[in-house]
Amino acid sequence: MDDQELDEGFKERFEALLARFPSMKMAADIAGYSAEQLAKWRDGKARAPLRPIANLCQASATSLDWLVFNREMPSSTIVTATDGELPDVVWIPLLEVIASAGPGYENARPYELRRLPFPRTWLQRLGVPEKYARFLGVDGDSMEPTIMDGWIVLVDTRPKHARANGIYVLVDGPNVRVKRIALGWQNSIVLISDNERYQSEPLSPPDAEALQVAGRIVWAGGEI
């Protein structure tokens, strides 16, 4: 394989490696370089140094030998999420749930699709115990620019009621929604879309009490 073929293959594999992270910013923080620099490596505009590439491979349980040479290492030598050798990374379940930033999105019983790496220090700073952290996908534009259509968000699944202002995952039968909640007088609440094109939805105390909360969103490409 000549250098051009190697470079093209590396670009494709490096793009697949970056896709294992919930955001480019997270991958950049783990690599120790800017997101702009990672984009240059991905697009073949610059050659990537070994150390940040090795850090990304370790954090995502990816074979460095596969990334560089397109060779699979024996499974016994590949770092996995359960090896305990990644003290700075936690592996958070990505659920098969689409939370709609809009009128509601019907979901079947969710199950774990896979696990995504997340910096342990970030999770500690957010104050979310690992066992209560889950990733969900978001569909729709009503929460833009805070949460963009297609983003993955990190949810603290402990809150089951809206006791403070914030962005929550709401359940209405089979439908799952994402809305900002503002607390009003005498236990009333307002469901707010950050996109100004959408109207707010005030809920009286009885309806507010009946609202089912599946958790609070604490990260969406950045702390919110």
C-alpha cells in the first residue's frame, strides 16, 4: 500500500474513531488538542502525532494497530471498557430512546445500544453518579440553539419531578420530549422551547403534578 492509499484509509478509520465520542469537543479534550486540529487530521490536512491518537484509541477501546495499519490485534490485547485500565473515563449507556424537541416522539421500551466514553472528571463536576448517567438522542429543533437537532445529551436520571428550573426529559405515555421547565406560582410550571419560533406551554398545578419526568439534561455538547 502506498502512502496515498494509507492516508485515505487512515482518514476513514480516524473519522470512525471520532464518531465513537459524543462530541468533537470531548474527543479534543481527551486528545489534548483543539477540535479544529482534530478536524484537520480527520480531513487529511495535517498529520496526527502518535500520543493524542493513542489517547483517543485508549479512551474509546479502539485498536491503535487497526487505526494506523488496518490490522486487527488479538482480542486479548485490545483494551476494553471493562479492563479497568481507563481510570479517567467512564462508559455511559446510550439508550435506544429519541427524545423529541417538539411535539413528542414515540419510543418502544428502551434498551442499551452501546456505551460511550465520558471524562470522569466532567461527570464528577456535573455531580452525577455514574450509575444514574444515560445518553439519549434528541430529534427536532425546538430547543435550538441550546440543543441542536441530532445531538446526544447526557441525562441525570435521578430527578422524577421538576423541583428546579432546567431542561428535562419528559414522558407522556409512549412519547418522550425535551423541554426547559420554569417553575411558576403555586406549583404551576411552564414548558419552554429555547427556539423562539415555538410557543411556551403553561401547565396548571394539577397538570404539572401529573407530568412524568425521566431525568434532567446536564450536558449537550457542553455543560448546560
